[in-house]
Amino acid sequence: MKLLLENWREYLNENESPPVIGHLVGQAGSGKTYFINNTLLKKYPEIIAKDLDDFDDEADAVVAGGKGDKSWRRDLSNIDQELARKHFDEVQSLVNQFISENSDKKIFLVGMSVFPWVQGNNELDIGNPELKVYLNIDPKVSAKRRIDRDVKKGLYGDQKPTQEEWEGELKWAAEEKAQLLSAGYEPASPEEIVKAADGVMQGEQNETPS
């Protein structure tokens, strides 16, 4: 928590700060969307939040049959790299446009910015946010939520997830968390993220965050 507040102080002390104040990551099922819509934006509706998945879906229309059509990357072990690069570049273009159009506001981005199936440069430029935070939810909870959600969507058909599938989801969730923390994302609870946001928003009113 102390490091989060220090990051905000550094952000406030810069002469020209970028509009992207934060980037929130976390596993599918961790509650990122719920936190943004039901906590952060309810307290600070002036913050402009954007889920990077929206850009990902829009870019699919450029390389596939339509928005959200991910059939072109169904087999992640055999991706057409020309399509992958085209998709990545389109996502980056959409990100650039969004940040430019909202450069006079405070932007909070949500979701993964790395495309592991793309060879070469595969990390989006998202405006160098000072706050890089991982929504600190137990991987077991995230994995269970993700599986439950996929079951409701019918992705498992008439079958229930096997113990092997459950263990695979749990293993992936734990590995992804470790990767994100090693990449410089600070683990924080929803309450800690809001407190850090209080610091930057109060700072705009010439108040020093405590």
C-alpha cells in the first residue's frame, strides 16, 4: 500500500503527467469489471475507464468475420503471424486514438496489455501509467469464478469440468499472477486501490495525499 501511494506522489510531482493514471490487471474472474463499475466509477465518475478487451474485440473485425470473432486464433499453437500482427497493430491504433481523444481527462485502463501469441513486440503502449496494480484476489477464487462463468455460457457443453480441468485453471491462475507481479504490478485490494485513487484525485485540488 505504501508503494502505491508513493507512485501517486511521483505522478503528481511530474510537470507533465500522461492522462493514463492507472492500469488494472488480474485473472479472469477476479472482479476487475465489477470493481471499476461498482466502486471506482461510483466514487469518481469523472475518471474515464476503458476495458482493453473492447479494443481486442473491435480489432477482430479487421482480421476475421466481425467484432469479437476470434476464430482466427482458435488454435493458439498455430497462429497466422501476419494476422496476429495486423490485429495487434489495430488494437494499438485504437488505444492511441482513445488516449488522444481523452487526453484532457484522467484515464484508468483495465485488462491485459500483452498478446502472448504475437511474435516480436507484443506489449501495448498504454501511456506509461504510474499506477500498475494487480487486483489481489486468491487465484483459487478467480479460477472458480472463471469456470462457473464458462459453465453458464455452455462452454463445457453438458459435461461438468473435470478435476484435471480445474487443476489446470488453478495452475494457470497462479502462474499468471506470478508473471504480473514480476512485471512490476503491485498487488492491492479494492480498498487500497480506491485509497490510492483518492490521493491522485485530491492532488488535483492541490491537496497532498497522506
